[in-house]
Amino acid sequence: MEFNIGDKVTAIYKTGHYYGEVTKELPTAYTVRVLAIKKHPIQGDLHNPKDAEVGFFHERKALAHREQANIPKKMVKPFDGEMPDYKKSLVTAFNEMKASLDTEDSAYAKRSLECLESLRTEYGI
């Protein structure tokens, strides 16, 4: 599917899922301006998901409001709805991620929850 500049889309970037708008087309990607969060990025090492015993356990922030990212074309889908508010969507996605981790009893969940607590302060929520 092809998109034009200004089209509303959803896009998966690394492990986060976002709502946004296309600002540029590249040969294999679209530049997408983030307008809201659909799913907060998971914490930890992308190459060793759900593993707490890695060399460096990454704290992964959601992309900022109006931040732009180059996203492979296959990860961009059309969005036909009312654009959510960025801050409200961030809080919802954050709380959903936290609730999901609260149900797990694992070293990975504990490390992820520590990262989320740090992000809560940074996000101001």
C-alpha cells in the first residue's frame, strides 16, 4: 500500500506501536511523525526478548510527540479514525504495559517494572 504526505497511519517502530502521519517517502521507508502511542515499547534487549540476564537491559522510551522516525514501509498501515491525544495515549499505553508486567512473576518483569518506574518520572505521569 502506498501513502501520501499527510496520510494518517499506524506504524510499528522497534517494539512500540504508534499513530502518526506520513511526512516523507523514502525508497524503502516512510518518515512518520508520531502523534500518539498505541503500544508502549517493551523493555530489555531486542535480540533477547523477555530475558533479564543480558549484558545491557535497555530502558525503552516511547517516541516523543511529533518526533519523526523512518519506518520500513511494511510496518506502516492506514489509520482511519480520530487521532488520540498524545499524552492520554502515552498514559494508557504505559498503564497497559505496567498491568501486563504486574501479572508476571519473573526476573524480566521485575527489571522491566524498574525501567517503567524511571520512565514514569521522566514522562511526568
